[in-house]
Amino acid sequence: MEKKSEDCVKLVGFWSSPYVHRVRWALKLKGVEYEYIEEDIFNRTSLLSELNPVYGKVPVLVHNGKPLPESLIILEYIDEIWDHNPLLPFDPYERSQVRFWAKFSEEKLLLLTGLALCSEGEKQERAVKLSIEALEKIEQILKGKIFFGGDKIGYLDLIIGFISYMLPIWEEVASVKILDPLKFPAIAAWTDNFMNNEVIKSELLPYSKDEMIRYFEWRRKELIPVFASYQL
Ligand SMILES: N[C@@H](CCC(=O)N[C@@H](CS)C(=O)NCC(=O)O)C(=O)O
């Protein structure tokens, strides 16, 4: 395990958060020891408003007493501080491409698939259609590769990782189909490679599928009215 003597690393998270999972994977891939602090975001203490006063969200990484929110920024920080097993490519242009697709994943893929989970009727149909169009673009950049990062898991794999284990749960809860393995063979193969990776597997399985289904059934009911006025 990688631990400089002066390092104290803590991660404040919530069990079902895809944003938290990507940070856990990054720390594990780097072999960084850390203390995990579970914060119930629905029954919160003052911890998050102290550590992340702007957004009040998880994850927050606390490195030697210094708090750092926002999962994408945390991943880049982890990659800079523990620079072995790099997550981002060295070449500046390649790095920019990876960041471009990370932004696409956050602003399109995660948002649209989340809306497909948390909407009904015509709005849900549109969210499904747009999610499939977003996946078509991801399929193109993944063709011929084992991982987005080449032969090793990298930054983009961690960010898009939620489609491997969480999207199937969202599809089941919302009774929709987005990730059809016949339509997206490269993504289907990547999903197998990703989920069969020992690090990814070891950080996913504390949560049973039943727990995830129950949680997202509840979230869907809660969030449908919240997203009702959201224009797609
Ligand atoms: N852009 C943030 C999103 C984090 C986020 O939305 N976290 C959710 C959990 S999945 C949260 O903490 N929600 C609590 C709240 O909104 O009050 C990131 O990448 O870290």
C-alpha cells in the first residue's frame, strides 16, 4: 500500500453514489490507504457543510486536513499526488480528449440516463432516446480498445464506470432499455472487462443488487416530481 508517512487521507461518501465509487476505485488503483466516512446525505450532520460549504455534496476527499470536493477534480488531484499507475495520459492532446469525453459523460450520459430513471411518459421516452444517442458516441470511441485508457483502466473508465453496474439497475427500476449489448458490442465487452477487474469488483460488491433496486425505486418516486419541469 502506498502511504507517505505524513499522509492522512479520508473520503467522505455515501454508499450508492456513482461519484463516490469513482474516487474509491481511483484510491484503490493507486494503492492509497484511506479512512472511509459514510455520511447519510438524507440525514446529514454538519460535516458536509463544513467540508463542502459551496455544494454540500459527497464525495469530499480530505488530504492532510485539506478538503477537496467534486469527483472529477478529486480524480485529477489523486493522479497528481500519487503519480504511479497514471489515470490520465501524459500527452497534452490526449489528456484534453479524455477531459472532453469526461465532460460529455457528466453533462450528457449521466444526466440523460438519470432522467430516464426519474421521469415518465413522453419525457422518459425522449430521455431514453437521447441516452442511446449519447451511448452511440461512446461506442465509437471505445471500438477496438479494452478500456478507454487502452490496456489499463484510466480516468475515463472510472467516470463512465457507472454504466457497467448502475445503469442496468436504473433500467430495471424504470422499465426501460438503454444499453442493448447487441447494439453496443464494444461497450458490452468493456463492461465485462471493467466489472471483472479485481479492484473494481472489490469496491462494488458491498452493495447487493436488491439494496440498490430498493434505493433507486425510492429515489425514482422522490425525483419524478422534482424533474417534472426539466426541459429536455
Ligand atoms: N458534481 C459532483 C456531484 C456530486 C453529487 O451529486 N453527489 C450527491 C450524491 S450522488 C450528493 O451528495 N447529494 C446530496 C445533495 O445534493 O444534497 C461530483 O462530481 O462530485
